[in-house]
Amino acid sequence: MKIVIAGAGSIGCYCGALLAHSGHDVTLWGRQRILGPIRDNGLTVTDFSGLNRHVAARNLALAEDAGCLTGAEVVIVTVKTGATAEMAAQIAKLAPASTPVLSWQNGMENVRTLHKALPEHDVRAGMVPFNVVPTKAASFHRATSGEIVIQTGPGALGRTLSSADMPVVESADIEAVQWGKLVINLNNALNALSGLTLKEQLLDRNWRRLMADQMNEALTVLTAAGHRVASTTPLPAWMTPYVLRLPTPIFTRIAARMLTIDPSARTSMAYDLMEGRLTEIDSLQGEIVRLGAQYGIETPICDKVRTLIEQSPVAATSVDQIVS
């Protein structure tokens, strides 16, 4: 298929490379600072399990303007929340109405924005469970596990996009899957504040307790709002906080699959803070804070974490600074 990756950042480049490697006609639409090195070197993607794929530049189309949308058979949106409305406007103007649009983005807001702007398109939510980080120019590394999930719809898109390197499955309850991912993604900010790698953070019981408290806060709000939460990890959503609070030796045995991550991995928000970029905190903790206010439930942890991230701290933050 002719696939346009609308937002060639870390996730977009990683997924685009594997889609191209599996035989699709992929266009990466992004900025020169990302696309320039790919033109020169091709695109290399790796992962924590030893995957190593290189896609030559000649096997990718690289675009810096919206004109690439005119021939798209599928558009996969991977930009951050702040750029979604502008991206949707370009898709509405240039992409054929028959073109499905998939949101492979964090949070709940993005697919709402796409639906509103693209009423004639088959717009589907999606969930990407893993994080991807740049390792050097034109190289991206997947540091955690999981399968991409997209909303069920016509055309067997999940099967078409899926490959051994990058499984894609469909779900008829994608909103519950998205809420499950959002609850897990609340740790993006905690990891960024901690200054630790994900593995170091998960092996620190104090940070795990805070992760558990924040998850419980969010699950309480979502239950009050009537939102079902489907787990995106091997553990049921309600059980995860209990497991996180266990002593570390027991936790490591029970949650071995949660530790299937690259030792150097950090969340994307950690890299955003380090590089002075805008974060998606308002689509994560902000979503829980707003829902909590709507249903009369206090959300002190999410509120404090959002405030700390918005202050863009440079130094690592302690657990005590967050819960005080």
C-alpha cells in the first residue's frame, strides 16, 4: 500500500522503516533535520531483542510538504498532540476521502481532533505500546515490547500492515485500550522527573509505589467516568498497582515481562525535557485532572506531576518532592 507517515519523528521513522521493509510504498513526511540524514544514510531501526533492519534511502519517499498526501492509500498520523489540528487540516485538503487515517499517538484527544476535522474519512484510533528513541542520525531504537493495536474497521488493515517485525492487531474496544495505555503512560512524566532509566525506576520500590498511587488515582477517576480500561501489559489494569508495591525481589519475579526493556531506555517525555521540547503532559496527566474535576474527584498526584513538568525541571526530582 501507499502509506504516508504524517510526522516522521521517532515512532514514525521506526514504524515507517518496518512497513517499507515488509514491502509497502512508504513516504516519511517530516522535517529536514530528520529527513536529511535519512537521504544520506538510509534508515536503520533496531530493538531490545536484537532486531536490526536497514532501509536504503531509495526505498523510501521523503517529503517535507503536504503534497505527499495526494496519492496516499493510508495516512498514519504520528505527530505530537500540538500538531494534530494542523495535520488534520492538510489531510482534509489533500488526501482522497477514501483514505483511512490512523492515529498512532498518545492520549485520547488526537483521534477526537481527527474525527472532527475529517468527517468523510475512515478515522481510526490506534495504540503503540512501545517507546522509540533516536540513537544517532537516521537510526532509531525500540526499547520496550508490545503489539500495535488499531480500531477494527473495513479492509483488514491490521492484517495488511502487520509483519513479523511489527505485529498490528485490531480491537473492537479501542477506547478501552487507549485508556489502558494512557494509565501506563502516566509514568512518562514520573520517569522524566526521576532522572533514571525505566529499568532503574522499576527496580526502585519508592518510585514503584508512587507509580502505583498515580495509577490508582487515574483508575478511580476513570471508573467514576464510566470508562472501561483494558490492560496493555500482561497484568490486568486493577492488579498492576498491587504488583508495583511488592518488595523488589518478589516484584522482579512476578513482573519479569514488565522488565523486558532496554537497560538504557527512558520515556519520550524524558528526552523532550532534556532537549527543551514541549511535552504531552496535558494529554496525559491533564486528561485525568480534567476528568477528576468534572466528577468531583481530587487528583493531587497527577496535578503535582503536571505542574512539575510544566516548570521544566533540569535536575532530577525525588519521590518526596512529588508527594509533599
